[in-house]
Amino acid sequence: MKKIVFILCLLIATKHLAIAQLQADICEKEVPKDWQAKNGKLAISTQHQKMGESSVAWTWTKGDESTLNIVSDEFKKVASDKRSTFVFWIYNENPVAEKLSFTFYAADKEACKFDFNLNFKGWRTAWVMYHRDMQGTPQSNMNRLEIKAPVTIKKGTLFLDQMMYQVNINPRSPMRDFQVPFVNLEGDQAANAHWNSLYKFSTTPDYLPLKSAITPQDKKEVSQIYKRFLEVILPSKKLITDSIISKLEKEYAFWKIKRNGQYINGRTIFSTNDIELSDSRTLDSAKKINAKTNINRYSNLMLAVAEAHHFSTTQTNKDKLATMFINLLDHAENQGWSFGSGMGALHHLGYNLESYYTACLLMKDVIKASGKLEQTFKSMFWFSGLGRAVEVTEKMPESNIDVLNTLLQGMLSSILILDDTPEKMRFLQYYSRWLSFNMKPNVAITGAFKPDGAVFHHATLYPAYGVGGYNGLAPIVYVLSKTSYQVAQEAHQKFKENLLMMHYYTNPYKWPISISGRHPTGTWSIPDKPYAYLALAGTPDGKEAIDEEMAAVYLLVAKKKNLAWDKKFKQIGVQAAKHPSGHWSLNYGLLEIHRRDNWLLTVKGHNRYIVSHEAYPKANVFGRYLSYGHVEVLFPETKTTTGSNFADKGWDWNRIPGTTTLHVPLDKLRANILNVDDYSGVEEMLLTDEVFAGGTSLNQQGLFAMKLRGHDKYNLGSFKAIKSWFMFDSLLVCLGSDIENSIKEYPTETTIFQNYLNKTNEVVLLDHQPIDFPAQLSKTLTTPTFVLDNRGIGYYLAANNNITLSKNQQQSRDQKDTQNTKGNFASLVLQHGSAPKNEGYEYAMLIGTDAQKMQTFKTQMSGKTPVYQVLQKTADAHSVKYTAQQLTGLVLFKENSKSTDPLIINNSKACLILYQPDAEKLNLAITDPDLGFYQGADETPLNNNGTRKEVSIYSRYWFKTDAQPSVIQLELKGNWLKADDSKKYEVAKTTQGNTIIKVNCAYGLATRLTLKKGN
């Protein structure tokens, strides 16, 4: 029913609006002068039109001796533009197994050509790239197109509209279909194949046998699935008033749908991708026009009509709504929204067509009564890409978050609209198997879910997209649960673990800015419904009807609770979950998570596999440093605070807490966002050439480290630092070494904190001394010092740090770069100077503290038993010992590192280690942070001057490559034996009486083991 409300709001916004055209239409008032028909005729017709009020009717009389010739100098421009694309629309009144032949000539010599199949009725389009998709090669003197009529059809008429001779289009966009199956063949393997491979999906052969008959149990289960699905898509009943019917009629009237005998006409239903046919001069206006007349608005109306029909209690209204719906359905089919039609380009169609499928399902009886069920199923099958589920497992395409978010309901609606037949049961089997396959983690940077719990999109940890995926997938898991078509137990379990991981890195609603992708707003929230639906689906092993763990999380994170769910869960004794406590490493996302009490601490990095940030035009324009070692502490939000230090109100984008950065003017920090190659859009997603970044954990404690190097795009090739963080209970120890660059124009800094001030009198202390507002203090610390910020976080600063502490109003630009901003902030920054060499730092954070505790901490640090000890801070290794637990964290940045550690003598590969003695035993965690998508030197292509070139991550040859396991060999001081029968490691002695352990590592996961002392 939300769709009905949406449509009514839309009606108000677009009342009396006159809609213009998206592109110039040469087929409108008169036949173009450069068009000539041989053995036929051309005429303006109002019988069918795609753009404007008319089209050009081409009637031929002698089969393939009839031609339409078009002469234009526009064709000469094609040879010099590799992205040149020929675009047109054709209306066919009678489908035939024939084709049109398009041939382009240069001085009457054939240059390039293609065929267009006529096996359709209604409007069809094609976006055909001259250089890639056509046979032959465009020439600089090419100036004529000849369209040849079908060989076997002696007489006939086709209608042509919106013919565009030369359009520059991103090569990723055009897609093949039943008219032009040769277009963009590479698209079936591209990053957007989940959108563009509809032709491939629709032609996949069946591999499961049909059941011989439908059993009563089959019918019962399908009925249960349908009933649950209606609960999902129709969550509540609504009263359909005359006012609602009237407003739906007005919205319907907007589309000007009219029948003329066997034909139907109406307003153009644009694909949202049609804006790609507009140049930069007209793009903004095209977007506005498209937003008012596209398939998204149209399909939302279809769903609003279907829902009103479903809930209506009067036959008069039902009949009226049924007629409206069938007209909407027929007009869409006639416009090209039909089986086998690619609409030129359909990437991201799931976000714009999702209402269509459930609308048709709700109207099944009406559709069937009108004799249109088979055609409607075929169109639903096509656009939802249901055929992707038919592939055998070993060839099954990995589906990403887009699919899980926008197409699952469409795919299931396509199945459920079928009558109860063996074919329907087989589709349910396919669907369940396909879901199970895609719910399990994969180990490339494609796909949705990773072994460590990261949810992926755009080749990175991306919870904003994960929200949609969870909202799409969890209800379907519930709908299929406790039937023969429920997802596999392992798939259910892994999906549950992934959902729980989001719970771990949100507190309890918001996640860190560092993983906000291109939307660093601080407003994104964890979804609550997926936890409820997974609770209702029962435990993965099927032993419990309600998964109480998921129900407890739902009760914690749901701001507006569903009363029925709330009651159901509480009746069986479920209480809201408590804040998590523990430590988790997401090395696929390069995010370290550390939790105690009510707070969440995260550290974010990047490397040669995981991008530093994502920026689009007007999205995260200044976010270059978001993964340069970003440290965040989130507290639960209250009525007066967000729980975060961040606010996009004067935020200094150079000073991201935890990061080491070059502090440049805002104009120089602004991203230069480009379309760098044919594999990507207009975006910036930069990789470093450093491989080392990642974390590990042992007994709920952990560490994270990275080797930082800036990107040559912004002349930061010389910008380097080695950084590490050691997380022990409420303590975070932060180390930096080997900070260097050759840039003299701007200072290098490490930001400790930048906190938004709700009030200027919020207290910030420097060794018990309050800092005024406004104020800025710069000094070199000769002795250890502490700072207590306005959030109850204390900072212990080692001697010899150069600091700047301030409370001031700051001026900046918002993340979209659309307006100036200002706000009051407190900040603490370490100054490394200009063009530093071999600079470093040491500081510690104590979370949830006060001035007295910080004084005690400071005193302890200068005593005989300090809280922590820095054992090493060099280019080879960073090492810290946590005294209270005798726990040592060791980062070995190189193989055969020159570590001074008393236990680890040598290592075969860079790695992360935590170890802790336990009486006569030794507990260890070892992680290889290198996911191993490729080996050897960085593969980034170089410019002529030797600097790294900006190329899309989607262009990398390893983009779909699986992560590779590794073996790390460590030499340990003394004689150690295996304390268990684990096959994850082997132990051997050396001739010097020491111990060699060979540890199997994979996917950035910690390998934990226990040794015991030998004789």
C-alpha cells in the first residue's frame, strides 16, 4: 500500500505538467530530406509513435529490392569516435522470422553492417556500436546508410522513430536481445552482467527433470509460499476510498492511453537509461523529463492499481481497476517492455521495474481472464532474469547485492504467477538452489558475501548496499522456509552470520563513516526487518521455529517495532540483545572491529585490492582519505547526540581521525572524477600499490596495520607511512613510523580526533587544563601528556610528539560539494612538517574515561609496570605488549623481518601475529592479510613518466579471481609441540633447538592454534 501513497504524492507534484521530449526527433513533422525510398514510399504517420506525435512509415513493395537510403555527413564522425553508436526505434505490426539489413557505405563501398530481427510486435530499439558490434570498419568518408527490406516479405510497412546517427555511449550500456543478439557480447562477463545478460539467461536450457504430477503436498507448500509472500508485499489492509480511485484515475490519465482498434497508444514510457542518449548540454533537462515519464513511475502506478484492486470491496471499482491495469499492461508491452526486448540498455533495471512483477502477480486472475497470462509470464521471466537460476551449479553466475535487493521478488513473482504445474515446481527448485548458491560466501571481490562476514558491492565492504540486499533476501528466506524449497542449511547459516556481522559494526543503528561508500552522511542505519524475517524462518538447522538470536537483535535495532512481531518474540521470552563485546577482523573490507560496554571502535584501511574510497559527481567529493587509517568510536545515539564525532557542518576532510594525510587546500582535495575506461562509469575508486593491510584477533583482542602510499593521480606517489593499531580491552595503542614524502608545499599530519561540538562549552582538557573556545594551541611535548576530549575519550601522548589542539569554528564544503558549511569542532593533530623523512608517532586512546583515570594511566605508564610497552616500531615490525594479559601483538611487514621479538625469530611472509602464554601452553593467532588475488609486483599500468595510471578496478585482470590460500612459516624460540590434532598447522624442530611451525592461512581469516612446551 506504500505504492498507493507514493502515487498520490506524485500526482500532486506533477499536476498539469507538460512533458517535453528527451532527444531531438527527426521523424516528427516531415520525412527527413536525406531519406529516400527505393521500390517503396515514406510518409509521416500518426498511427504509431515512440517520440512526439508521429513516426515515419516506410512501405516497401519488392522485398529486398526495396531499400531506404539515408545520406548524412554525421556518419563521417563515426570513424574517429570509438564509442559512436547508432540508435533507432522500429514498430512492427506483425512479427516475422525475417530481418532488416543495415549497411553503411563510404563512396559506395561497404564499410560496416548489421542485421535487425523482426520477430516481434510493437516497438523495439537497438543501440549498436559501430566499432565493436557491427561487421566491418567505419570509414572517415562514410556518409550513406542503406536499410534493406526483408528477403521473403515482398510487401510491408514498418514505422521508424528517434533515429540517431551518431551517439557517444559508454560501451558497458548497450545490451543484446532477440533483435540484436550480437551486441556487446562481452557484457555477459562484465561487472554489470547481472543486468545485461538477459538474453543469455533466457536461453539457458533446463537441467532438472519435470515432475510427472502435482501432489497435494506440492499444492499445500505452494499455497503456503504464496500466502507468506503476500504478507511480505502486502503487509496491511487498506480501505480503498472513492478519493483513492479518483486519484489513481488521474494518474492513469496522465499516460494518455487510448485504443484504436487492435492498436494501443499513449505517452512514451522511457527507460531510465534513455538519458544516456543526451549530450552534456541537455543532460540535466533530460533527467528531469525522464524522472516524470519513466518505467519507474509507470510500474509504481501498475502496483498501486493492483493493490487497490486487491483490497477493493466493490465490483464496480474492481472492474474499473481491472480495465485500467490491462490497458497499462498492453501499453507497456507495445512500448517495448516485453519479452526479448533489451530497450537499448537496461542496466539497473531492478531499481526501476521492481513494482511491475508484484503488480502482475496480484492481478493474475485478471490477466489470465484476458488471455495474456503466457505473454505476461514471458515478459516477467525476461526482465527479472529468472533464467539465471536455471544454470547448473558449476556454471551458475554469482549474483551481487543489486540482484538480491531488486530482483528476488520479481523472480519469485514470475514463478508464482504460473498455474500449479510441474514447470512451476521445477522453477521453485531452480530458485531455491540458485538462492542457496548465492547466499554462501565467495572468495573473489565480486559477489555479495565474504568468508569473514563482509557484505560486498562495487568490490568493497558496502553496508549501504547491503541494506537493500538484506531487505530483499531475508523475506524470501522466510517465505520459502519449512517447505521443500527452503534454502540449504549452510546457506542459511552463512547468511545469518553475515547479518550478525552488520550488527557488530553498527551501534546499534549507525555504522562508521569509513564504510559509508560514496555517502558519508552519518545518516544510514541498520535495517530491522531482515532480522525479524530470519527469526521467523527458524534456526538454520531447522530445530527451532523461531531463531531467538535474530529476534533479540531485531528487538534491539527496531526503532518502530512491528507490533505483531514484537508480541510474538516476547511471548516466547526473547529480550532485546545487549551491545556486543568482542573483536572481529574483516580483511575483505579492511575493517577492524573492537567492542566493549556500549561503544564501537573501528579502524579502516585500503591496499592494492580494496579501494581507498568511492566518489561520484556530487557524492563523497572530498573523501580521498577515508581509508588512510580511519579510526572511529561510535556511542549509542541519544536525544541530544548522534553518538558520532562526525557532522557534515564545517568538517575538515583533511583531518579524518586516525589518518596520516597531506593537508591540502579544499580545492586540491576535491576529486577529479572521470570515466577512465570502458569498464566503469564516471567515478573515482583508487587503489594503492601496497599489498599490506589487515588485522587479526585472539581472545577478543586484536590489531590492525597497513603500509600507506598515496596515489600518483594527486601527486602523492612519494607519500608513505607505516601504521598500526593494537586494541586491548578499552585501550587502543596507535603507532606510526617511516612517514615520508617529498612534498614541501603542504604539511603532513596525523589526526588524532576531530569532534563536532554541539555546544562550545563542551569540555576538552590538556593535562587537566580546560581549553577555551575559540582557541588553538601548538606545542612540542617534552614529557608524556594526556588530552581528554568532549566524548569521554582520553589520549595518552608520548613525548616528542608535535601537537595542535584546537576548539574553533571550521568552514568547509559538504560531501556533495554543493554548499559551504560551517560548524564548531575540537581537534587534536600531530604535526610532521613539510616533506618529512623517517617521522613517526606514538599515542594511545582510552575509551570511556575521565581526567582522574587518565592521570592514573599516565602515572602507570612511567612506572615499573606500564599498561603497555612498545617493543618495536620500525619499517620491519611494529610490536606492542599488553601487560595486564601478557599479550603481545606483532606486525611483520616483510618476510624475514628483523624482529626483536623474544619469541618470533623469523618469518617466511609478511603477517600479523598475536600470542599469549598460558601456563605451559602458548596461544597464537596468525593472519596473512594478503588475499592473494595475484602475486608479485603491483600490476597497475604506468604512464610514460613512470607514475601509476588511474584505471578502473573493474578493468583489472584479477577482478573475478579467487583469493588464494598461503602457508606462513614461523621460527619460534624454544621447543614447542602441537597441543591438538589440528591440520591447520605443522610443527618441526630446528637443529638449533628452536621450533618451526607451518601455518595454513586463507581469506584473511586468523588461524588460531595452541602449542605446549616440549622437553
